[in-house]
Amino acid sequence: MELFMPVKIIYFKEGGSVKRLLPERYLELGRVLNMIGFDMNIFAEPRAP
């Protein structure tokens, strides 16, 4: 499966301050969210069933 990197930057709040997540960190975020059971399919290319 190939992943693509969207151009937009994700902003998230941490300790009351807003931080940005650069595209190269998306895969790292995906691994963290997978550990807590969050599905990262929004970053996967849509494909036919």
C-alpha cells in the first residue's frame, strides 16, 4: 500500500498551545494513533473494494 502526503499541515493543541505537525511526522502520528486504536485511513489513497 502506498501512502501519499497531503500538503496541508495539521495543527493540534498540546498543553494549551497550538503546535503544527509537519507532513514528515504524519507516519509517526499514525503509529501513535494505531496504538490507541485510531484508524488512519484518511491518509491512505482511496481504492476500489
